[in-house]
Amino acid sequence: MRIRVRRTGGFAGIERRAEVDTAGRGDAEEWEALAERAVASGRGEPGRGVPDGFHYEITVGERTVYAADPHLTEEQRELVSRLLKEGA
């Protein structure tokens, strides 16, 4: 399963992207379960966030959902943090 995150916005407006392919990974089940929970509560279209906040596009397989600060679920925040390797 391919899991992708694109983060836009923020004060500097710098876009970041990251992805992981779980095929062949020892922790694939953990990644896939987290990703499925993250997209389950996502929006089908971009929503409003806060000024200078981050906006996220989360793609799991063929499904893409959107989220924005400060309205990320715990699962979305964890997935984004793991993928971008920094706090979301």
C-alpha cells in the first residue's frame, strides 16, 4: 500500500511531501492500520483551516482525503508526523 502526505500552507508557505510504500515492510500492518484510521475521518474536499495553518492531503492507495490545522484527528496527526518525520 502506498501512503502519501502533502502539506501546504503555514507561515512560509513551503510545501512538503512524503510517502511510504508498505510492501515488504516488517511494520506494514501498523502503517496500514494507522493510514486507514486517518482517512476514515478525513474530508472529501479541502476545508478551511486557520490563517497560516497547514493543510494536508492524505492519500492511501487510491483514496485521498483532506484535513487542516487545527482540526486533525489524533490518527491524522500521528500519520503526518511519522511521514514528515516532524511534528504536525
